[in-house]
Amino acid sequence: MEAPELSRTFYVFRYTIVEESQAQLYSVPLPVPKGKAAVKALGVNGPDKYFLKNGVNYSFVGFKWARPTDDFDFPADRFIIGKLAKKRLTETGTHIPGDIVMSPQEDWIGLITIFDTDSQHIIIEKNWKFGNPEQTETALQTGLSREIFDTYNCSVFVKGRTKEHLFWNLVKESAEIYSLELKLISPNILDANKKARKALEDLKNIFMQDEIEIALRNEAGKLIVPEAPVADYINYISEGEGSWKLTSKKRDGRKKTFSSFQNIDTLELPIPEPSKPFAVEAESGEIPKKDILRLVSTTFHALEKYSEG
């Protein structure tokens, strides 16, 4: 009798690559598709990559290309799978006669992570032990940034995909609105909302900014959030090119700040058995395990909804 298939929740992020205006002397052209700029940063088929953020150690661990088979069909040379890991220190107690001696031990938390180098999505396991979505987003962006900038003279931004209607539900449910903050990544590569993209392109031609922040406030709670032109920017953000933060008072009298980080899209995907590591064939560098391939294949079909929408 087969064991029931396990599943787990995964966040849906997207990474945007923005070319810097001033060329570096030794930068190289971006690959095609441009999402493959992440390959070197992830250490694909090479040693694990380590990096530091706010005094915390992270690592891209065991990233390999996933190769399709007859049983699991998805595009070749498109998906990279491995783990994003975070090191924590924990104390363990050892019993000796008359006492308990505490000693620090490394505790690495690893999240199964899939990069779609074509659509530039990052599918990453949800685990509260690792941190909240904003911390996960920041770790991914930090790990990718240095290598991609040094190699291609490009900045990298990682943002979660969100659903527009969740933002508008909050607006409709608010009796008073005190502030709205929008962060928008300057357009360069992804095909997001055309109106918002054109407006940001015009500004970038003038100011050469990588990111735009819009902060609207009314201390009396009388801020108005009209569908036009705000909808264009919320749509732009929902595709993984920015973030929003709304401070309002609900009709029950509670004042609270809501953000896109609390509304990141998720997918329920099959996972490998917890006891089995990401075994890799030394000769081919491929991930042979059928459960890994099933995960990638399911991810590929789940991501098709974004291209269709």
C-alpha cells in the first residue's frame, strides 16, 4: 500500500533584474533568458554559496538543473532546484552527575526552493522557523544581488506575487484610511501593467532610479484611494514588481497596518519524503529522484495560471 502523498505550502516570489545605466568595465551581457543570470549566484552544479545578512548566515545549498523525463514533463534547462538555508544557534543540554551543561550547536533550517529562469518566479517552502515572508524575500534578494551585480552590472529585486482583490477588499472594509505606501520597481525586463510601466519608464529616463516610493498620508483618516490611477499600480505590484502598505481603521474601530507581505500568493505542492536528501548523480549533475521531478512538474503546471492571466 502506497503512503499518502505529502504536500506543503510554498510562497510565490518573482525576481526582477534591472540593468544599471553606468556600465562596468568587466560586465558581461545578460544571458537569454535573462532569468539565467541567477545560475552563478546559486552555485548551480558547484559548491554551496554562503552569504551574510544582518549578522545571520545563509546559504544556497545543492542547486541543480532539473531534467524532465518521460514520466515528468516540463521544459528542459528552465528549472533549478535546491534549498535556501539559514543558520541558527541553539543550546543543547548534556546531563553530567549533579548538573546540566549547556553547549551551543548549529541549527540549519533549509527551505526547498525552485527557480523558474524563464518566468523569473521563485517558489519557496513556507516555514515559520525560517522567518516571515519579508525576511525570506530579503534573504533571497541579498543572496542573488552581489554575484549578479558584479557579473552583469544589474540590480536584483525579489518581491512576492499578490492578488489585487485582497488590497481592494481592505480598502472597502476600512472606515478610515490614514496612509498608503507604494514601492514600485523601475521597469526593465518583466511584462507587467503597461500603463504603470510606461509612467515608470518616463521617470527612469529622467531620474535613473531603481525603485520609486509613493507615500500618501492623512492624519485625520480621510485619505481617498480611488481606483484610477491606483489600480494600475496595484496590478503592477501584484505581478511581483513592488509592494504596498495600508494603514486604516476597520469598521469595528481597530486601527491596523496591512501589507502585501501578508498576502503573498501560495501554492500547495507535493514534497519529497522528509528523510530523503536532495541526492544528486555525480556523473550527470542531475536530480534523479522521482519525487523531486514530480515537484518541479507540478510547479511548472501551477505557474501556467500566471501566464494565462
